[in-house]
Amino acid sequence: MKKQYQLSEFNFYDGEAFITFNLIDINTEKKEITVAITNRGGISVQTLDLLEDCGRLYFEYGVGFNQIDLEDFEEITED
């Protein structure tokens, strides 16, 4: 069964601050992922290459090419 990624987000600590990624779209045919990125008070929307390794989907972010694994994203719910 495939994991649903709608309304998912992930917080990544880059050594100085948390960066929040919110999934907007995943296009497996084009091998692209679109995410809204909140980084140090700024918000941007970026389309990045969607990569796969042994069935694991991820994208790379930042100058260090940090691997952000889609399995680490969690569904956000409204309380």
C-alpha cells in the first residue's frame, strides 16, 4: 500500500535552525517534488528532483545536499 503524502510536513534541523518542508505535489512521472519551505522566517516554493534508492523516495536540499526522506514526513491534522 502506498503512503499518502497530502497535508504532510517534515522539520529538518540543519545544525542552526529548523527548516519546515510542506509537500505540495509529487510527480513520479517527471520525478519531481514541489515543497513549500519555511527557512528562518522566509517561505519559498521549490520544485526539486525526486530521487529513489532501493524503493526509498527522497530529495536533496541545501548546499550539503541533505537527503530528505519522504517516509519522514508526517500528516498534519487540524485540531
